[in-house]
Amino acid sequence: MPDLPHALYTAEQTRSLDRIASEQYDLPASVLMTRAGTAALKLLQNKWPNAKHIVVICGVGNNGGDGFELARQALSEAIQPTVFQFGDAQVMSAEALAAREQCLTAGVKIQPFENDIPVCDLIVDALMGTGLNRPVEGVLAQAIEAINSASKQTPVLSLDIPSGLHADTGQALGFAVNATVTLSYIGLNVGLFTGEAADHCGQINFDSLGVPAAVYDEVPATANRLSLHQYQPQLAPRKRTAHKGLFGHLLIVGGDHGMSGAVRMAAEAGARTGAGLTSVATRTAHAPFVTMMRPEIMSHGVEAAESLNPLLNAASAVTLGPGLGQGQWSQELFNQTIASGLPIVVDADALNLLSHVPDYRDNWILTPHPGEAARLLGCSTKDIQADRLAAVQALQKRYGGVVVLKGAGTLVFDGKAPIHLSDFGNPGMASGGMGDVLAGIIGGLLAQHFSLLDAACLGAILHGMAADKATELDGERGLLATDLLPHLRHFANLKH
């Protein structure tokens, strides 16, 4: 992915950035539109240098104006544009209408779309911008379907955002363009990085259009894209005199009958992330096998909740839930662990138990996937995915602590703006055990005395980056959770 800004904005916020640039820095929409066309042409020439015939599909908003500008400038570079327009030109903004007139004056023919995209080297989507907030239907839906059908053979460049994608939530509003490349202007929208965005945006590129840096100081971002280098100080090399007692003792609680693998993976993930000591509290039948598979893990058979107390007393942090189950044994261990007052990562079945008797605490990190989040909020998974930012905020408000809402564009929120977003990871992670590894990573960081927010954010980064590294040679399909473990050490030892 190209180097991108970390600040992410809502559609309303990007409109504010436009307005401030215009009113305070003498950058009217017409100037920004011309620059947008220039930026798109430059990207086109760099990525598709042999493109000689492009199809530009424009709407009536300023996004359409950007398309008209690209078409006009492309013609001057001996690139032949075919331009289709949707909607009545009489309802265009003055700037978009001016761009259309300049396009016509330059000799570009603008014609109505008839649901058929001619053979070309590139399709440019300038149909709808970031202001879309209603379902796409009718002729616009037909146009998007035509673009997506043609995209199987022809690359698609979307200007600002793929048409049909909600700029705030990343959800397709009925229909959305499947872009090969998206070129975003002035401010990156949070909807480009979460929800369904990954299926529509392709490679994301950005151009500020020369907006002064001071403009961004006026509008606090809604979300922040995470980066491993943000944590460079915390990942500094250890002192040469360091010993295991300095890096905490992580306890993994879980592994009901038939689910010993979950605690074993979580424990190794915590150890690979740097915890000084790692213990497991699991069913007695499982304990010898966990240690046999990874002798560095101290595994204890626990059949009664009281037997957990010595282990909790020795722990610095707990990961509660991998393979825990939801029976009586599970509930008793859950209650005992929560009562300990230790910093806790609450994952998997522990989240399901929590959903039955909601509680609010400041010393835990909840790590739900969308299904678990739905149970915690008493709604549907579809509701969660429809607005992931609203969901993570609602979870934190109801349960406290830090919430990690997993999925494409994992969100981390501690109740204070901005929301943090990890765009690392890939579809290969859609397999059993990935959540156990993440819970172990975050627990390992908590044991090393990272703050709850830092442990959650850095854990999401390490998890996603290890998964991306693990797919480099053999691809995404067939990725196993344990494939991430060898790569955790590499990223947890950031080169300085």
C-alpha cells in the first residue's frame, strides 16, 4: 500500500476541510477540482502508462466535476476520453458545471449512459462522491453493475471513493463499484478502511491537493490508522541485564474439554510477544499435553475455582476465554478471574458469558468478533457490520475498558477520541484459532505492563502484520493460526 496519512475523517469532516481550505486559504472548489483532475491524470499515467482510451462516468456532484477535469486534461495528453454523464446538468454545482463546460470546449463529447461500457483501457468512476447516504437504485445501480461487469477485464479507477460505498461506515449501499485503485483527496475517509471497504477500494492512493497542513489542525480526526513505528519507544531493545521477572507473568484461563488447543495457542502467542512467564489454567486432562507441546508453558489442571487463586496471585495479567466453554466449570472460572482485579483480556466464550450478565469495568480489554459484539449489545451481526464505528463506541460505553472490534479494519476504542484502526491482516485469517492468538498477544503485552490501550492497539498491529508475513510465500488460503507464531518475534523486536 502507498504511504498514506494516519488521520481518518467522516464525510462531514472532509467537507469541513474543503470549506476551511476555501474560506481561509483561498483554495476555491474550482481550483481543487482542477488539481484533482491533475492528480488523477498523474496516477493514471504512472499506473497505466499504455492507456490510450479511457471511459469516464460522471455524476452531477463535484465528484463528477473531478471526472470532467480528468477527461479534459487527458485529452491534452493524447489520451482519448469517452465521457458518460448521469443526471441533469442543471442541478450541478457551479464548479462542476464549469468543469463540464470546459470539457466540452476542449472537444470532449459528453453523452448519456446507456448501460453499455465500450471497450477501453481504463474505466474512471466519478459517479458519486463521499456524500452518499441512501441506497443506490435505478439507473445508478445499473451503471455500477455495468462497471463491475466490465471490471473483470478492465481496471477501474475510483475518484475519492468507490461509488456506492458509505464514506463513514464502509458499507455498500446496495451496490458499490469494485475499484482496482481508489484515489482519495484532501482527507481519507474512515469508510475506506473498515466494513466492506476492502472488497471495493482496491489499492488506496491519496493526494492532499496542496491543502496547507494548518487546515488539518482545525478538524480533529474521527479515527487514526495504526502503525508499528508509533510504538518504537515501547519496543526498544531490552537492557543487557534484563531478567524474566521484569516482563510479567501471563495467565491463560480456558480450555474446557476438547478445546485445549485454544489455550495452548494463546499461551505461546503471549510468550512470543515477550511475556517473562506464561502459565495456563485448564482442565486437568489437558495440562500435561499443553506443556508437552510447548515446554516453556507452565500448565496447571484446575477443576475447582478455588484452585485458581494461587495462579491468579502469581499473575501480572490474564487472558480469559480461549476454549473456556459456557458450562458450570466455565462460569466459575470466569467469576473467579473477574473478581481478581487483575488486568484481563476477555475473549471468546468469556465474552458470551459476559453478555448474559453485563458488567462495566475499567481494567479489561474486550476482543469481540462481530457475532460476539452482537450478543454483547443485544442486536444482530448485520447491525454491527452496518456501522462498526458506532458499534465499538456502544460496546465501550456499556462495558468500559478498551474494546477491540475484530474484522476487516479492526477498531480499538477506550472511550476517548480518536478511534484507532488497524488495516493490517488478510482474508486468510478467517480460520479457527486466530482470535486465541490475538488474545494471547494482547495478554502478553499487558503482562509486560503496557497500558490497556497500547496493548490492544499494538496487539492488533502485531497480529495483522504476522498474518500478512505468513502469507507472502504461499498465499492466504489455508493459513493457520499457528502460522503466525514464528513471525511475532520479528515484529515485536522493531529495528531501531
